[in-house]
Amino acid sequence: MSQSSSLPADGEFLRELLATLDVGVAVADPESWEILFENARFFNWFGPTEDIDAGLDRRLPEFDADRAATRIGKGRAYKYEVESGEGARTTPIEVVLRGCSFEDRQLVVAECSDIGKRKEAEYMLDSHTRMVEKYTRDLKREKERAQKLLLNIMPQAVYEEMKDFGSVTPQRYEATTILMLDFVGFTDMAVSRDPGSIVSELNDIFSAFDRIVELFNCERMKTIGDAYMAVAGIPEQSSDHAQSIARVALRMRRYLERRNTSHREPWLGRIGIHSGPVVGSIVGVQRYVYDIFGPGVNLASRMETAAEPMEIAITEDTHELIRDEFICSERGVEEVKGFGEQRIFSLEGELDSR
């Protein structure tokens, strides 16, 4: 049966109209899927290959005739996507089948649209979305890395203030205890030993000190060469700041003693402690450093200089705060540069650990 005789004669205008469309259109009998009409676009996309009289169900690739019949029978459209062509010269096609009535005759209209540009837009959108997601992940990682670096040089509370307001107001802290530590003969070790080895050992020791400081809710302020500085009582006030630093100092010394028993080269630390007011603030513009200032810091440094190897030297101010909980021995009154005569004590241990 020819296509022109299959469609009623008064549908000639409809045939002419469908022939001019950029979409592929085919009209078929829903019982046999016989194609009654197809425009040039549909023929070019889904022309017959072996059987010239093949129905719509055989002309459309991946066509599910049963599913199509069911959906059309319920008054719904049957829609799916397929490709026309071979190899790299393929065209993505969206196929939509709907039932219709023409002069009391039930027919099926297949509408096929080139969705290449839509697919390209979807691909570009998907690619852009993936790129944005990757950028967001990278940005998040960089933000976390920057936060981690800042938290290494300033307390959490100070970091939060800087993040929220863009600056940090210098603050005076009345009740703090400062610890200063350095190593005996470090300069000679640095010159005579392998640089990589000594830096690695120093990093291991300072990492252990960081864990001890964190354990007692103190703050590691900074390291300069072989010098290590920690403080308690900032930025959060603490009633037991002196006791916390005393416990940190004793565990630092204990760590070094244990380490020295298993290493050929001993690391002998000197520790100085003082309790008193300090001022804390961020210094620097391009490279931020959170630091503390004041006579209290200098006096703790003087105590460290006055200490013997593996001794913890403390001022009378610190001794007054911890004497009921710790074992201390008095060294006597000594002249301290910049501070005159000072009564110095040696911290030996905790009373509970006797």
C-alpha cells in the first residue's frame, strides 16, 4: 500500500505541512505499526534497510512495542531517546509517540526531535557543575589548610576573633604562667651533626611537647631554633594556670629523660617558669604571629637561662601558687639581669607522685 493512499485524501494539506517540518514525523496504525505516512526527516533518520515495508516497531531502534501500546492505550505518551547514524556521525534523537484520532480512525503519531544541542548544553552544564564542585572542594581544602596553619600560630579564640572581625585587639592577661625551654649545647650539635638528623630529632621532641601542652589545656606560643615557649591562662582565663604549666614542665623533663636512655646523643633541656601579667596580640601584616609581651615573659626567659641542665627553675611568684601541690627546693636569692635580686626555686615533682 502506498503512503499517499494510506492516509485519507483530505489529509493532503496535513501531509504537505508535515513534510516541511524540521522534526521527523511518522503516522502509523497502532494495531500493526504499519507506517501510513512519514516525512523526509523521519525517513532520513530511520529509513528502511532490508525490509522496505518494515513497520514503525522495526524502523525505530530500541523500540518497545508492548510498552508503547500500553502507554498509548492509557492516553499517555511513550517517550525515549535513541541515536541515528553510525560511528562518530550519530544524532541523538528524542522519540515521542502519542495516540490521535483522525476521521474516526485511531492512529499513532511519532514525533522525533534532534536533541543534539540540548545534549551539548547538558554536557556543558554538567561539565561546568563538576568544575564548580571541584573548585568548591579545592577551596574548602585550602580554607581548612589555612585554618590549620593559623591555629598553629595562634589560639583558637584569637583565630575566631580574627576570622569574625578581621583584626585582634591587644589584650592584657593578669593571671598567666609562662614556660621557656631551650637545650644545652644545641649550637654545637647543629654545627657538628648532620643537619637533617638534628632537625628531625628536634621536630620529634617539639611534637611531643605540643601533645603535652595540649593535654593540660595550655598554649604553645612559638619555637625559635631550639627554644620552646608555652603559656597557660590565655586566651581563656584559668585559675590553675601555674599548676598546669608546672605539670607540663615535669612531663617535658620526664619525656627527655626517657628519650635520652634510648638515644646515643642526649638532649638536655633547661626550663624557666614565671607567673605574672602579659599582653597578647597579633603582630605582623603579611605574616601573622600571635605573641605575648611584658616583663613576665622576660623573667621566664631569665629563669630558663639560670636553670641547670634538666632543671626547672621557677620564680617566687610561681612558687607561691603551686607550693601546696608540688615539691620545690629553694635555690636562694640570686641577681637576675634586669630584675635585681630574685628568690629562685627548683621544681622537683608533684606531691601526689611521691
